[in-house]
Amino acid sequence: MTQVDVARRSQIASEVQAALDRHQPRKYQVKVDQDAILEEDGWYHVVVQSDNDQRDRDFYDALAEAEEELNDGTRQNQFLLVPAIGD
């Protein structure tokens, strides 16, 4: 895997966050870690976190729905949203 350049990371983070925002859980936010975006074989691996590391059905539903929206076939690359434990 390779780190995506800074300008492209910002663009990817904005695009992924917009998709996540359309599918956010009601009780908390899922956010993109802009510094943790990697690329491998046409896939962007985008690390996401939730407030207080909440992981419930809504969290995984939001990730799945955002991924489905992002991977609609109109983009050159595919997206994989990777949950991570916060600091």
C-alpha cells in the first residue's frame, strides 16, 4: 500500500465524508481520518472513526451504505472504509 499525496487525500476525504454524512447514525458522527488514506491496486483504504469508538449496527450500516454509494461504478478507483479505534 502507498500513501496518497496530500492534495489527493484532501479530495478523497471530502468525497468520502460527504457520502458518510448522507448516511450518518443518529446518535453520533463517523468521520474520515484524512491522514490515513492509502491506495493499493485501484482501491482507496480510508480509515474512519466514530465518536467514543461507538460500534453498533448503525455504524456498520453507515459504512456499508457510504461504500455502496462511492463504489457505484462511475469512479476509476474503489473505496474501502476501514474502522479504526480512536486515540
